[in-house]
Amino acid sequence: MGLVLFFLFLCYPPPVSLPDLFVSSTNMKIEQIQNINNESELVHKAQKGDQRAFSLLVKKYESTVYSFAYKVCRNEEKAAETLQDTFVNVYRKLDQFNGKAKFSTWLYQIVTNNCLMKRRQSKLDKSSVSIESHGGGQAESELQGDGAPSQPLVSLTQTPQDEVVNKELREHLDKAILKLPMEQRIVFILRDVEGRSSEEAAKILKVSVPAVKSRLRRARVFLREQLQEYMEA
Amino acid sequence: MKKKSINKLHCNEVAKYVCENLDEHLNSRKCRAIKKHLQTCPKCTKQLDSLKKTVFLYRNCPAPGISAQTHKKLMAGLSLMITRK
């Protein structure tokens, strides 16, 4: 009986389940992933149904997607949801990627659409509403009575006091950017924070380069005004 | 008075151009003229500096990294989706 069972075990080894394969491949070291220089080959394999190739793409880009989503939403929970939605969409639409643009550009298109969709679904961005209803008063109250910030703009040596300042500054930056319309916010982050070119931002958003520049100008001017008190420090 | 308004208009034009093209590597005739203007106009120079500071602050504002829990949830969700397909 034991011999029969052993024979059956040899003949029918348990197949590696897809989730196991998927998870195990994500344990690859980052260096290994970065060494995959032929990205188009990886994408091509993933398009053909190679789950390992897909999981490598996920591993390679998950931080980029999460970081971008966080910078747009300024909220970890929303960033995590956007991350999930983005890769689900990537998997479903992978065969639509034709390789004419860079894979990262295509990925940014998807994550950007997800950010915009999330905004539309919620209709009211709670953060924006709360800030606008306060007219930025809360942020102002964090400054000195005369309106001047009490601390230097950027601290070069980190002290406990600086940490408080940095936290305050970060909150101020978050509040200011959340007041921007989503289209301007995304352009500002793509261009000024992520360092993408105007041409690439235009491709991602499917708008013209002058439209990108116009949105960017408005975003920069608005944010500068919002941070005026810090500028004069 | 007329001179002042012309000068103001020029500063507005500079401000618009700078706000649209900051960080672009341009070397057009207009760009050179604007650079020249910036050398002699303290108001525009101040505006440019504050714009640079704004961008610097956002560029250097750290974003949290992806947590182990978020990564695990992503992988589990994708695995489930793939197996169901």
C-alpha cells in the first residue's frame, strides 16, 4: 500500500499552484530585478501569460506606483487602494500595450486614471473640502501671530525642534497641494516631483504640451502663494 | 507712467514664461532675453527664487515607502485574481 502511494506520489507530483509561484517570485532581490535590462522582453512574456514575468513587473514598479499615488492623494490608505487597482488594470489591459510608448509611461497613464477615477467616485475629496471650509486658517494658526513662520525654511541639522518644524511644514505642503484641482496636481507631481518631461506628461495625460505647461504654471503659482509665508522666512 | 506699465507688462510676461518653463533646458532667443531680464530685475529674481523653493520643498518632501502589509495585500489580491481567471 505504501509502495503504491509512493508510486502515485512520483507519478502525480502536486503542481506548483499559481499563487505560490507568484509569491515566491516576488522574493527576488531588488538588484536582480534591476538587472533585467530587457524590459520589453519581460513585458512580452507577461503578455503571453508568463505569471513570473508579470510578478517581476509588479515588483519592479510597485514602489513607483505607490509613491506616485501617495503624492497625489496624500493619504496612505488611498495610495494602497490605487496601487491595487492599478495592477489589476495592468493585468487586464496588458495585451493592449503596444510598446510604442515606454512601459512606465503606460503605467503612469493607468495610475493617473485611477487617481482621477478615485476622485470622481468619492465626488467630495474630504481633505479638500475641510481645508477649503477652513480657508487655510488652521495652517495659518500654526504660524506665529504675525504670520511669519517661527522656524527656518529648511533645516540642515536635525534637532527635535526641527522635526516638529518639518512635520508642520509637511502638513502645510499637504494642505496646499490638496487644494489644487486634480488635473493641475497631477501635472505638478509628474513634472516637478517625479521629474518627467512636459512631453511625457502630455502623453500620460493625453493632452497637448501647451496644456501641460499651462496647468503647471497655474499649479506652481498657486502653491507658491500658499507657501508665501515660508518663502519670506 | 507709460514706462512703468511697459516694465510691469514685461515682468508679467517673464513671470508667465518662467512659471511655464522652469527646469526646461531652453536656449531660445526669448529665453536668453528673459535670463538677461532676470539679471537686472530684483522683483522677478525674487519670484523665481520663491518658485524654485516651492518646487524644492515638494521634490524633497519624503513620501512613505510601501509597507510590508500593503505589499502582501497587493500580491495576495493579484494572486487571487489570476487564479480565478
